[in-house]
Amino acid sequence: MSKKVIDEDKAFEQALKGKMGWKCSCALEIIDKKSSLRDVTCKKCGKTFKTDRKTDTCFRCERSQ
């Protein structure tokens, strides 16, 4: 195997470890972060949406009030 192939294999392995959340120097730590958004169903129109606000109505129904 040539040096180029070996370097590509190591880069691929590091990328996989980062995506899997392994704690190494190449880890991106994307896996550990949790979203602050929650699923909410609007009380007026029934539309389901994601928000980080404390509300039970969608933007369109809030605006029409």
C-alpha cells in the first residue's frame, strides 16, 4: 500500500470517530448536543411546528389575534 492510501484510510477513520461521538482530538461533539427545540401543536389551527418559545399557538395564529 502506498503512503497516500494509508493517509486516506486514517482520515476516513478519524471522520467516522468524530461522527460517532468518540472522544478523540478529531471529535466534533455534534452527537452530544441536544436541540432546544420542542414539537408543539397549535391550539387553534392544529399545525405542528418546532419552537424554543413557551407558546401553544403558531406564528400565524399569534399574529391574527
